Amino acid sequence: MFSSIDDLEQQFSGQGYIGDRLLLTSIYLSVSLGEPLFLEGEPGVGKTEVAKVLSAILDTELIRLQCYEGLDAYTALYEWNYPRQMLELRMEEARGIDKATIGRDIFREEFLLKRPLLRAIQTDGDRPPVLLIDDIDRSDHEFEAFLLEILSDFQITIPEIGTIRPVHPPIVVLTSNRTREIHDALKRRCLYYWIDYPTLEKELRIVESRVPGIEQRLSGQICRFMQTVRSRDFFKRPGVAETIDWAHALLTLGVEELSEETVNATMGCILKYKDDIEKLQHEDLSQLIMDAGNTES
């Protein structure tokens, strides 16, 4: 689907995603070899965005399975539409159908509620969809084991219908914030890459790509300030997503350079926990802003 890693890098850059060479190599191999890609890293570093950009580049459907505690196989795969089945039974009775045959056809595909995993496997398009399994670390160990089985052969057996196999196996991207360790068996089934916080130079490129119209001086101050904030001991350090949100907010407010008043007013764009905000407010903001304005820092 891509002629080379350089081609992939160019297309990702065209979508505003600035990825390093190692990440792009992992994505290229995942798509080329048909192997799931497991992305791990802190929140807001661009893991989910990889799947979104891939679907945009390939002009294919993005199917997202958002994981959470208690997620089970049926919720991720399929469910029978019981209200429609009951209605069909009533209609068959009203039509005077022989009681011995009533209900024989209520387990057809039209009565099936397709959840993300089944949709990804049963897609009818000419191109494989991108299946995003987001925050796998939030699911239970039982679902993780079930997912391993699905990713092994990409087929689903529904007792009433039969075995469903994909025409084009989906491109699979799994993400984790590492709130718990994922079993080695699942990781071995995937290509693995850890997405770290970006360097200052990379973050500057990201902001300039994702926030059109921002002045270079302001983007430099924002990125240097965020790099400093990440060096502090906060409960949740801000990711690139927060940097982009903050840059958009400052641009909307017509800010040309950082000030204590501006930082205090927009702190909710950077940090999302009360204790972290209070900790930053107790810092010497004037010194942090001065350091952010120093191009040598």
C-alpha cells in the first residue's frame, strides 16, 4: 500500500502527523506484513492518531473498539437484536404461519447487531478497514485472552450462521497507556513500539503542522514551556495533544507571547488534575516563562 518508508513518511506529514523513523518503520512493516501494531506510551503522545491517519491515507473505514473494564466478547463481537426478533415472531403469528415453523428464521444476519470486531472482519470494501483497539490496558485479562484468539486467525464462528472469514483482514492498531502490563502472548502476536514524549525540535514541527497561522516565537515559547512542565513531578504530565490544544487556545485568544496572566487563565488546557494545577501555580511562573522565551534553553 506504500512504496517505501519515505513514501509513508511523506503521506503522514501531509496529514499533519510528524513521526520519527522508527515509528514509521513499524507502521510500514505492520501494514506490509499484515501484523497488528501495538503502540504503548503516555496519554496524549499520538497513539490513537496513528490509526486515524492510516485510515485517512488509505481512504478506508476506521472501526474503533474502545476498551473498558467489563468489556466482554459479545459487546465487542455481536449481539442478536432481540426486540426485532420478538417483533418478527409476532408478525409470523399474525400472518397465520404454522406454529411448528414459527421462529425458524429469526437467526438470520439481518437480525444481527454487528459490533466492532465483527464489522472489521465482515467488511465488504475493496480495501481493508483500520481496526483501532483503543486502551487495551483498560480491559480485563479475560477479554485480552479472547482478543488474542481473534487476532490469531481473523475469523469468527456464530453458531446460528457459521464461520465468517474476512475478504481483506483488517489493519489492526492496538494502544495502551500502560496502566497495567499486557500479557506477553498478546504482545508477541504484534509488532511493538513505545511512543515517547517528543523532543523540542519534533514538538515544534508538530505544532507548526497542526496549528496553522501560529507565530514561530509563540510556538517556540509553548513547546519549551511544555518541555519544562513535563520535567516536573506531576500526576499526569501533559502530552502532545495538550500542547496542540493549548496552542489553538492561545491563538484563539490572540496571544502573541506567554505571560503569567495568560498561563494562569489557560492552565486547564495543559493539566487536567486539581493537584497538578495547584502545584504548577506554586511554581515561579515568571521564571518558567522567561526560560521558555530563551531560545538557548
